[in-house]
Amino acid sequence: ELHLEDRMEIENPDMRSWSEMAFRVDGFTESVKIALIGKYTGLQDAYLSVIKSLKHASIACEKKLELVWVEAAMLEDKENADEYESAW
């Protein structure tokens, strides 16, 4: 054990503003739907910075974020008509 309490002054952080924001976000009733088109939509970590940016923007607009993942290949592959139509 490090026993740093006597070396550092640790205060309880004021989490009121964070709690208020979290409750506000939970109360959003309107949503915004955004389609993310990409090559690696199965690997959402590849789009993590984009997802976080969109989430912050939706919070600023007081809207729930609804992401729709679209594989880019589905937009080009007219051979599989069902997937092509659902992608568009």
C-alpha cells in the first residue's frame, strides 16, 4: 500500500454539475438520427472519436443521438437488391 493520504490533500469532488447533466440527458425526448457510413462499421472502436463528437453535439442540442450504421459496400452492391435498398 502507498498510504498517500498524509502526503496529498484529497477532497471530495463536487459532482453536482455532472449529475445535473446526466439527469438532463436522460430526460431528452426528441432525437436526432444520423447515419454513419463506413467500411469498418462492425468495429465501432474505429469510429470512437466520431461517435463521441456526435454524442457531445447531440447533448448540446438537447437531443438523443440515434446512430444508424451503414456498411459502405451496401451502397455500391446492386447485386444484393435488399441490402442495397435498405442501405439507402
